[in-house]
Amino acid sequence: MDQILTIPQRINFYNCDRNRDLSLRSYLEWCGEMGNLHLEQIGLTWERMQTERQAFLLSRVGYHRLAPVQYGEQCRFHTWIGGIKGPLFLRNFSLEKADGSTAIESTSGWMLVDPVERKILRPSQFKHEHPAYDRPVDAQLIRFRLSELPELGRHTVLPSQIDTNGHMGNQFYADLLANYAPDGLGIRVIDRAQLVFDHEAIEGEEITLYGQRTDACSYEMYGVLPSGRKCFEAQVTVAPAE
């Protein structure tokens, strides 16, 4: 396995929001695919992991946009393993512009689970290569727990939002952050985000969204499943209004 996987990436029209900026949804889609491609270098495909009754599910994300990334730009997407911290397998990402400058960096923590019983497995139960590469990013995984917030709306998980792991795909949580953001903040570009995925959402479940603005450019949000368990929590900072 190469220490860093790098893939050229053009910012296409369908990757962008109304402002022609790369959307968080597209970025999260790329992150998931890059992680899979990196594991495939050692022959560890999604299918093989399924036969071994193991899967990586995203648990936490720390995201930081350092510079605008807009439609038509030619970029390079990098990913590398950040090691293991407690139960989390860490993976870092970086999006580099054509001039070599870094536009976006993120770090993520993944849980190893049994995809049949949906039980969390210990890192020691992962029997494959997992070499860490020492290259820090300007993004962190921050622990937080949101208190009770006012309701913002409700979203029913649609059939088209279910991914190959049988739950609502990670990228669609970016849509929730935009579509249900308080006070119109959802139309602005996200500069920073902390996302925690607490419990899986499956097709047909209704997620009740709660949140509020915390300052001129920031808001908090969480979602609650019909069982009463939290589905996700997020802290978001958007670009200032022009």
C-alpha cells in the first residue's frame, strides 16, 4: 500500500452548489471512495471485507476549508492513514489546487463493525495492513455533546439515500446541514464542520432535526431517530455573507 493515495480530480458542475463552490456532499462522497480505493491496493475490497464480516463505518469527521474550490478547477485529492486512536481508525484527506496550495483538509475516525450483527469490533480484530503516515492536517476531531435545541424540521430517509452498507449514506448528512440550517445559513459555503455519527438511519425512518444559530456564521444541529436515540450531531461554521 502506498503511504499516500493521490488522484487527480476536476471540480465538475454536479459537484458544486449554487455559488459554484465544491459542496460538502461531494467532498464526503470522494472521501468514502478514496478510502476504499486505498484499501483495494492491498486487495482489501468491500466484497472481501463483507466475507470476513468486517466493515468500516464513519464515526466522526473534522473538516476545514482553507480556500475556495470552484467549478472547473483541476485539483489533486490525497488520502493517508492516520493511525488508531481508541476504537477509531483514523484517515486523513487533503484537496490540493493546481498551484500546489491546500484548499481543504479533513480528518476522520472510522469504526470497525460486523456488518451482519452491526456490532463494533476492536481494532485488534482487524487482521490486515494498516500503516500510519505522519502527515498532520489542519483539522481535528473535537469531542462535543449538544444540549437540547429547538426543532428545525423532519426528514424521512428516502430509498435513494441508502448506500451499500444498508443505511443513509454519509454524504446525505451534508444535505441535512444545508436544507435544515437555521436562519438561511444553509445557502452559504461551509468553512468548518464537526460531524459525529451516533446511530445509523435506515430507509423510512423519520429524523427529527434540532438546532440553532450560535453566532453570525455558526450553528449547531442534531438529529433524533424514532427510537429517541441521536442519529448525528454537528457544529458548522459557514463563510461570511458577502
